[in-house]
Amino acid sequence: MEKTILIAGKDIPDGLDFADGALMTGRNVVATVSDKANAKQAADGETVTVLWNKTSPVSARALVLECENYFKHLDEAVLYFDEAYFAQKFEGITLENCTQVIDEAVVGFEYLTQEILSRFEKRFAFEYVQDEKIKPAKLVFVLKGSPDEADVLKNSAVRNSAANIAGPFVAAAAAAFEAFAENIAAVYGGRDYVSVVLVRGDASVELCKSDRNFTSWLCSYMDEVDNLKHKLNAKQCASWVKAGTKSPGGFGFLK
């Protein structure tokens, strides 16, 4: 049975390469858009794009339900925090940016996570789909870091090597995403209906320079999680995996 994946956090069209990487693995892909004009039901073999209003818990619920409306089931969800992407969107220290960063890069992820976990729990209760035993779904938090202003202060050469430097709001949102992901993994990692996976990459790492390659590796890693003899435990779920790690449970976990 084909897997269906929801990708949220780096909206289409900016997240098109990231979505394409998942399509290349044979998955059904649903990705978010912030502009209603870009929302559409795609033809076979293309990404379905769905409007996501990050300030609304109702929109978060509708987004998850849309995945099931299109493909009947949702197996994987990837919440992608690309620090350089947000740094480019929210340059400058303004009241408007402060509010928008909180909505897009903090609150939105938290609303959506709750809806995803709720649907995963209900899905697992059916036990079988099309005579195939349901495996635990996967909730993946991806944090692709990029230099911030504090990094520049420590090493001025960083400013010349990075295209976008994260300001205070985006840097704070990245820290919030990290803490939120770790604590969701700690609470839900031991549940039988979901495997929580935390992935950390860096914009300077070769694999992470191409969103398409990054997602292709990520999907392969998720397949390996499915193939484990024993489900990841809460402690393993709450440990960050370095982008490029070949298999779960190996030596790729970061302290």
C-alpha cells in the first residue's frame, strides 16, 4: 500500500523541491500553501497542495482531514523548520514580524501537531487497512539550522558564508521548535500508534543544500523505521538524528 505523507512548514512554492524528494520515493504527497490561489488537487503523480492558516486550530484539523479525503489514509507527517527560509521571510525587528513569526513558526506547528497525533491514534484503532496490519504512523520534526546574529557576534566570518542570518525572532522560534519536538517525543514516543523522529541538519552540510536530496534521504530513513523489529522507544524518539544517518538505532543519534 502506498504511503501518504503530509509536509508542512515550508510552503509551496518554496517547498516544492522538498515535496518532489518525497514524490520520487513513490509516496502520495500533500504539502501546505499559505495562499489560496496555490491550493489545488493535483493530477496523479503530483503533489496535492492544501491551504493552511497557521493561526487557526480549525485549519489544522481541516488540513489533516484533507489528506484523508484525497488518499484515504495518512501514514507520515513531516514538520519542517528551515531556519534560513524563515530568516529570509522575516528580516528586521518589527512588531509585525514578531507576531507573524509566532504564528507561522511556533503556534502553527503546535496546533498541527495536536491534530496529527489525534488522527494517528484514531487510525491505529482500526488495526487493519485493506487487509494489511497498520504500522505505527510517523511524526517527524526536521530542524535545518542556519547561523543567527549571536553566531555572527562570535565569528564575523559567518555573515559572509551564509545567505540569510536569523534575527532574534526566528532564532527564538527555532529554539521553541527544538524544545517542543523533544517534549512531544518524550510524551508520545512510547505510544504504540506513533513513532516520533527528530532530525537535525545544517544548511552548510552537503545533503541539506538540496531539499530534494534531503527529503529523499529522509523518506528512506522513515522506511527503515518501519522495518525495525521493535518500535523505537521514547528515549530513542527524543534523541536528534543527524541528517544522513543510514539506519535507526545506530550511532547517528545526537546528544
